[in-house]
Amino acid sequence: MSWFVLNNIIHIFRLNAKLVTRMAGKSAMERVKANAEVAKRTIDELKNELSFIHKEYNNMLAQQLREENARLSAAVQEAMKTLVELEERNGIQQIPIPNQVISCASVKEQDTMPDPIPSTEIKDSKPKKEKKEKKPKEQKEPAVELPVDIGRLDLRIGKVEDVQRHPDADSLYVLKINCGEDKPRTVCSGLVKHIPIDQLKDIHVVLLCNLKPVKMRGITSEAMVMCASSEAGVEVLSPPKGSKPGDLVQCEGYTRQPDAVMNPKKKIFETVAPDLHTNDDLQACYKNTPFQVEGKGLCLAKTLKNVPVK
């Protein structure tokens, strides 16, 4: 075989190889296009199927809502019927109301999603109670404020029936004093350093009875023994002869109208106290007006002149 022929054969093989390669490439492209067409058709079919399923689901949901709405309407009607029966059984008269409606709107079907269920309206079947006319409030007269003077203090004569040392306070006596009431009052008094215990038993004293009770080291004190007091000493005021437990002490010119219990916030005693003193004649006074027990005499200190009374 000549070299020329051999070259021609080789050239022909090469041409055939190129042709086969071109034909193979064309065949693969056609297969890709064919697969793309199949995929597109499949996607379209899936879309149609999904649309159909979505529509069927909406229809089913709408049907369920309509059925639930009907059940609710029936339950409301039954509850109304039961309520009316109970009211009639208890003697409550039923007054018919025109156009009384219990409405349950139907659910409208749409192509996409169903409308929400509207709220159920129930009109009250009970008659409204008539409003009672309010009576005008009676205007209270303003409380009359009493003058702050000796008349606001409940001063009485008391008799000391028992004296003991305070168990928890060395400077205090615990006195039982009869001031004309059902039982004696307990009084804690700081007289230990001024008056021996034996000089207090069975004596008569002037007692302030409308202070607010206060605990003194665990014992409630219900009154205060009135004394003349100075740096020189302390003396218990002596009532006039013939005084009895419960006798009232007052000052001429001042109306005796004591508070049941003086309000500590109003500081009545603190306002009156600076004007309580003894005079040159040993008389216990309020603004130079002596303490007196009507028909029996004046209250005196033993020796202390012109000193505070407290």
C-alpha cells in the first residue's frame, strides 16, 4: 500500500470520527431538550393538582365552619330556652321584645380562604331595671369645735386603794385608784423618788381621767395623778375635806365638757398644761382660777407655791 493511500485512509477515519462525535453531541442535546419538556409538563400537572387540592381543602374547611356555626346557634337557642324556663319558674315575668334575634351569619365560600365566623349577637331578654332616683345627701352640720381650756380635762377626785412597786421600773408605782367607777383604775406614777409608799395608801388625790391609756413597761396606765412640781420636790394635790371618789373638779367660768378620751394629735392637754400652777395661797389653778369641788372647797398643794401643776 502506498503512503498516499495510507494517508487517505487515515484522513477518512478522522473524518468519520468527527462525524460520529458530532452526531453523538446532537443526540445528547436532543435528549436534554426532551427531558426538559417532560419536566415542564410534570411541573404544570403538579401545579394543577395543588390548585385542586387547595380548593378542595377550602371547601372542606368552610363546610366544617358552617356546621360548627349551626351547633353554636343551636346551643345558644337551648341556653336561652333554659334561662326563660328558670326565670318563669322563679316568678320573673317575661316581656316579649319585638324583632328579638339571635343571628349567626353563614360562612361565605371564596376561591381562596373562607371568611371568618362573625360573632354571635344575643340580645338580653331581661327587662332593664328602672333607675331609682337618688335622694340628695343630707348635709351634715359642721362639728362645733370646743374651746381648748380646763373644761376639756376630766378631773375627778380619786382614792388610792393599793400601791405596789412596778416590777420592771424602779422609778414607778402601780396604783389602784377608785374614781367612782365600777372598778378601780390602774395608774403608773413616777413618785417613787418623791413620796414614800406608805404616804400614798388610802389618800385622796386629783386624777386626770381622760388621757389616752398608755403602756408603761408592760402595764397599762389609765389616768394621771395631778401634782405640784418643782426642783424643790413633788407634792400630790390634796382635795377639799369631805371629797368622795368620783367628785368632779372644775374651774369657775369654764364650762366642764371633757372629751371622752383626748386625741393625742390635737394636743389638748399640752395646750392647757402651761396655765396649770399653784398660787401664793397654795391653790391649784388654771389661769389664776382655782380648782374646786362644788360645795366642798378648793384643791391645794401642801407647801409648793407658784409652781407648775402636772
